[in-house]
Amino acid sequence: QKEVEQDPGPLSVPEGAIVSLNCTYSNSAFQYFMWYRQYSRKGPELLMYTYSSGNKEDGRFTAQVDKSSKYISLFIRDSQPSDSATYLCAMSVPRGATNKLIFGTGTLLAVQP
Amino acid sequence: DADVTQTPRNRITKTGKRIMLECSQTKGHDRMYWYRQDPGLGLRLIYYSFDVKDINKGEISDGYSVSRQAQAKFSLSLESAIPNQTALYFCATSEDGTGYGYTFGSGTRLTVV
């Protein structure tokens, strides 16, 4: 079983829709929970991160962590064609002097104009 | 200029050839990483370095070697390339070991024929 599971999609939605992206995990020791966005032919860029259970909002984006269910979500409101990208969840767990970062496989999102 | 620059952007090489991928960063961070990205497998850590004198193997280091020439430069070598090393390679840097806030380069698409 993978430590982090993410539906690869693709997910296609019309412009203006609310998008929900999700990951599940198995390791209860994960401390930081992140979402990275990766445009085609580009490297991942950090979108949001959270340290604990609950919600964190940044503009049209909301990250949600439910540690009891080992489930994280990213919601995108009023989705735009420019949101079309691959979204990677990532989680980190302490490993000695640093944290081990585990990435999901990514969900490909297409927002249709 | 980009914070993390990778060269080359694309490379096709033959089986058995030695190839070097280069990475330089202007973030001033001590920590640098090499990842490879494969469809369905996500990002996997090859090597990481905490400073010029500290090099560590990641989860898939076999067949690869690295060199940290300076704080800003971290190179990845494939001593004898094989077709299953065909992948997208990313260099990244981070300020600390918490696992969030990684800055990635735009990647090198390597094809081994």
C-alpha cells in the first residue's frame, strides 16, 4: 500500500465550477500537508500548506486536513482555465535531521472555458 | 532569472552513455534535492544534500551519482544510462527540513534509447 494515494484523474470541469481534489494517507506521523501545482513542462510550485487538522483559505483555494480520517482536500472556487494543471499533494514526516517528503502521483485538472 | 535553473531542458542519449544533468540555484539555500517523475509513480527522491560536504542517498539512488560543487550547484550523473532511466528529472532547493517550501526547477526531460 502506498503511503499517499491520489486519484490521477483526469478531471474536467466547466469554468466557474467548484473543484475538489483529494488525497488519503496511511502514516499517522505525517505533520505537514502540502499542495503543489504543476503546469505542463514546468516544475511543481507550492500552492498551500497546513500543519494541523482544519481549514486554511487563500483566495479561491481552501486546503482541508482531517487527521482522524487521514484525508486531505483542496477546493478551488470559481475555477478558471488558468487553473488547468496537475495538482500534487505532499506530506512530510520527521526522519532524523530532516523531514521525509512523500508526494502523491498527482491529479490532472482541465478547466474548460 | 529563475530561482532554480536546470540544464539541459531536453536530452536524448544512448544506452550506456554517461550523462550529467546540472542544477544551479539563486535562493541561497543549503539544501538541494534531485527527484525523478514518472507517470503513475509521482516524484521520487534520488539524492539530497544539506551542504557541500553532506550528500545522502534517496529512495532510488542506484545507477545515479551526484556532485555538490558549491552551495548553489548540484549535479546529477547517470554513469551508464539505461532505458528505464527515461523520465522527467527535477532539482529542488529548500530553506529548512520541514518538508514544505521546496522550490523546483523546470525539469530535464531525459530519454534513453
